[in-house]
Amino acid sequence: MRPEPLFPLFAPTTSLPGIGSRMAVLIERAAGGRVVDLLWHLPTGLIDRRYSPRVADAEPGRIATLTVRVETHLPGDGRRRPYRIRCADESGTIVLVFFHLRGDYLEKTFPVGAVRVVSGRVELFNETLQITHPDRVASPEEAAALQTVEPVHPLTAGLPPGVLRKAIAGAIARAPELPEWIDPAFLARRGWPSWRTALATAHAPQEEADLSPARPARARLAFDELLASQLALALLRQRQRRVAGRARIGDGSLRARVTAALPFSLTGAQQRATVEILADMAAPVRMLRLLQGDVGSGKTVVALLAMLAAVEAGGQAALMAPTELLARQHHARIAPLARAADLEVGLLTGREKGKAREATLARIADGGLRLVVGTHALFQEEVEFRDLGLAVIDEQHRFGVHQRLMLARKGDAVDVLVTTATPIPRTLLLTAYGDIDVSRLDEKPPGRRPVVTRAIPAERLEEVVAAIDRAVAGGAKVYWVCPVIEESETGDLAAAEARARHLDACFPGRVGLIHGRLKGPQRDAVMEAFVDGGTDILVATTVIEVGVDVPAASVMVIEHAERFGLAQLHQLRGRIGRGARASTCLLVYTAPLGETAKARIAILRETEDGFRIAEEDLRLRGGGEMLGTRQSGLPDFRLADLAAHADLLPAAQDDARLIVARDPTLAGQRGQALRTLLYLFERDAAIRYVRSG
Ligand code: ADP
Ligand code: MG
């Protein structure tokens, strides 16, 4: 149960004074629906209203708060000429300018002869000082309240800044003092304030520098968030370890037969990764290992060898792919190899139906099928394994942590191998998994030819078509990618359809179109026609992004290349350059390109090294959204900025490990405080792991 002091923080924002349901809707859009969301909605800027010079001394361009006497109203003509009010103090005159405002309202607000405090940006216009639409107007008694620093928050259309500020102030007022969960020595060394003080300070910046993530208040809040996430992971991992793993040691017989049937020999990197994986499986702890390698680096074979080892050890193995298309492709490639060891490979996706499905399920349950490939259909209740030993999760970035756990629960101490082509930097891995083991395929299979990458403005599309004409005449297959950011964005889809029609006019009967809205069988038919049918040009939305393998494809055109991220472009490009043919990638862009888009294209032209590209991407995007974080299912942080707080992440991880080692049930005084921390950051699911142990 959530600790009582946190109750008010998890109440809806309508529980705050002055927030009605209409504003709550807007606040929800900007920050979130609960009081705690407002606490995490830190200011991104500030307006300093402390500058209060005499009128004559007011510097144009600055925000000033001035105390003036109202002298004359100069009504406008309702259209071109604005309404103007001349005001003055003993030093000089300033004009307040209003567009589209009613005179009677202004007369009431600024009665002639009255003293008013106005705050806004001072401008010099025709030698006259003026403020256009002062932000604030108050009576002289309220001057002090006005001469402050106002935090500026990310807003949403229709939400007045003042309302959000008041709501946040109300939320902070609600925040209780909480017991300290950070190690006191660490806290002192860093010079960080208590949680509540940090919160109040971070929300009340006094100068620009206070907005920096390095400021003690902000750093502390970021650390809290990182500690909560690392502690939750450490607790989960502790539980997984406690459920003792099983040693799975194969005799190598199946692997030997399949390896002998491979049309190639393993690269050094593939061999190293295989050894690492087999060692994990042989150890009596549960494996959680990530196999990272660029598109085309040969992860599938490594995964298959691990699966065979699980079978040799008497168990079953499952490979789960993110899409139906990929599951089928994996199945089509793995099944013939497994046959070399007299093993059948089952297939289970949403499309296997009726009798055939029941038969497959029955054979998975009685252990007759040792190897299964499928989609998330593998998670479903009805799927029961006789003894699942290894779960391989391919291209993990489409799966969440939750789904991964579901599959691991389908057996007794299941070993888990996750494969990904996203070169996630080490620090980011920590945030998603805590301590996961990593094997890297940093060497491409031999015989790959580099892909030549060129950038071409969209106006020269005819040249692209001509180039394709030549390539196709020479027997090449072509991918033509059109961006569909959301499959629901019908406009994007229409563009892909229009492109397919346009190309079909140039290459009649040889153009296919594939996108996420196509039903399974339709998609398969389109793919088959491209792999070994009459289709030479496949217009595709990004459904081809993950894993598809057509070695004859040697040309890729990417339209609106400027709309794709670096990681995505890299992954897309990885679809070609797999066969013996020289390959070309044409990035078609709409001019003018921004600096970042230019830099992205330059990097792609320069290198095909995924890790190098990941680093460059990190650098280009800076503290913002990092390479693949969205696709990789990595957690989103509200307070921590993984670039700016990079040094805090290892500290939080070390701390979490130490906590779990010393007080595995979080029973001590600090342990209790840490429980509150987990609830505060909604990682309390992890507390269940403590209990059930
Ligand atoms: P990934 O899943 O890492 O993108 P795949 O496992 O699909 O890569 O392998 C890409 C292609 O390379 C496949 O056609 C595969 O048969 C081939 N391949 C894998 N390993 C080797 C190797 N050692 N030598 C030559 N070709 C290989
Ligand atoms: Mg793959």
C-alpha cells in the first residue's frame, strides 16, 4: 500500500485550490493529471520582474516593473491605430500600447490620475519608451508581489501561465517532508538539499543558472528518479537470481550437425558471442543477455545455436519476433537449418488458426516440438510449454519489459537472450535493465560490400527514377521507402500509394506496395513477389525496418530522408548490401535541410558502423531524445536527463546494488524511506518482489 503521506500527491489536480475541471483538462495535457505530475513539471525558463528602474532609466529590451501615474488616454481608431495610455513618473514618460482592447475596460483598469504598477518588456518606438500589452498590472500595494522572478513552464494551448503556476505552487505546498532515502554521507558530499527543499528550489529559479540540470536541487531530484528506477531493477534482478537458475549444458551434437550444414563459417564475433551465451546457460543462474549487432551482422545464427543448446540440454526454445512478417521469415530460414539436426520448428502467430493451431499448441505442451518461432502470440495463456529453457527475443526494441517477463514466466528459470540491432550506449542499457550482460557482434560477415550513400534533393527525382531504371535493367531489386510516421496518418499512406502508382507507370507490373495496414496474407504475397517474383521495386513504409532479408536487394531510395532519425536511416540502409552486388542508398530530401539533417546525412555517407553512428546521434541530439530510446522501450525520465546527468546513473546503480546487498527486504530505517521513494516514482511494483521473497 502506498504510504499515507503520499496520498495527497496522487490525488487529481482538481483537488488543488482554484483548479476546476476545465483547467484540469488543460493541465493534464501540459503536465499530467495528478498533483505529483505538477511536482515533476519543472520550469524551463524564467521572467525576472525584479528590475524596477525609474521610467527614464528603463533600458529598452528588458522586462521591467514600473510604478507610474496614469496621465492621458489616447483611444485608437479600432483598427490600425492602437489604444495608447500615457503614463509617467517624476523622471519621464512611457506609453502603454494596446491592440484590440475595449476602451471601457482600459479606462477602468487605468483611471486617469491613479498610480499603477505595470510589468512588461520595455521598447523604444519613435524615440518614445513604451510597453505593448503589459504582462501584469497591479496597484502600488501589490508592487512587491510583482517584483519577483516568475518561473516559465511548458504550456499547452489555452492554458494561462498564471493558472499553471498557481497549480504548481499548490502542489508544492502539498508536498510533505519525507524521510531521507539518500545515504547521508553521499548527500553531504554532493551538497544536496532535502527532497522537499530541492523541490521548492528547483521550482523557484532566481537566475538562468538555476535552470541548469547540474544545480544541486535539480541534480538531487534527478538522482532520486534514477535511484528509484535502479533500485526497482535491482530488486527484480535479485528475485530472478533467487529463483535459482538451471544449468543447461548441451552435448554439442545438434549444434555440430547444424553448423556443418551452414553455407558459411562463423565470424570471430559470432563465435565469441556463442561462447558467452553458452557459458551463461551452463551456469546455474538465469541468463539475461543482450546480443547487440548491426543489421546483417548475423545474430540469427548465434540465436539458433543457443536454441539448439537448450534442446540438447533436454528443454525447448522459443524465438519471438516483433512482427508477423519477421516471425515467418525467421521460421523460413531456421527451419531448413534445424532439419539438418532432424528438428522441426513450430510457427505460432495470430494467423495460425483452427486445427493446425491446436495441433501446434498440443505439441508445444507435450514437448514434441522443441523449437518454436512466433510473435507475441507466444505469450498467450493458452500457450504452455513442457519445459521452456531458452527464450530468444528478437529485435527487442518493439517489446516492453513487461512482455519480456511474461515470456520468461512460461517456464522454470527460463534463460533469456535479447537481440537488438540498436546500438544502445552502455549508460542507456543501465536504465532499462540494471546490470544486463552484453555480447556484441562487431564484425560483419565476410564478402559484404560497402553501401554507397548519396543525398539528392526531391526536385531531382527524375534522376533517381533513371538510376533505378538502370539498376533494375541490371537485375537489381529496389526498396523505395516512404515515411509513415503513424500508420494512422492516412496522408502519409496516400503518399506511398501515389508513389507506387507513379513508379508503376514507369515500370508497369513490376512495382509492389507494402505497409502496415495490409493483412498478413496480403503482405506475404507482396513480399514473395519481391523475393522471387515479378516485383523489382518494393514501395514500403517503414514496416521493412526490422529484420527483413532480401539479399538481391541492392538499391534503397528513402524519400523525405530528413524526416527520419539517424538510427532509423541506418537500420533501413542495413536492408541492402547483403548480397554480392554493389549497393546504393539514395537519400531523397526536401530542401532546405537544417543543420542537424545535414550532419545526419554527412555521417551516413561517411560510415556504416552502427556504434559510431549511435555516438554521433547522441552528440547531435545532445540532451534530448537519444538514439533509439523510444524504439528501445527504455524508460522515459521526467527529472533525469540522461546526457546531463550521465554521472549520476552509475552512482545510482552502485547505490541500488549496495542497498539490495545490505538490506534485501528494505526493512531498515533507510529501507523504509526507500520504499517511499519507490512509491513516489511509481516503481512500487518492485516492492512486491521484496514481499514474495
Ligand atoms: P541480423 O539478424 O544480425 O540482421 P542475420 O542473422 O539476418 O543478421 O544475417 C544476415 C545474413 O547474413 C543472413 O543472410 C545470414 O545467412 C548471413 N550470415 C550470417 N552469418 C554469416 C557468416 N558468418 N558468413 C556469411 N554470411 C552470414
Ligand atoms: Mg535479425
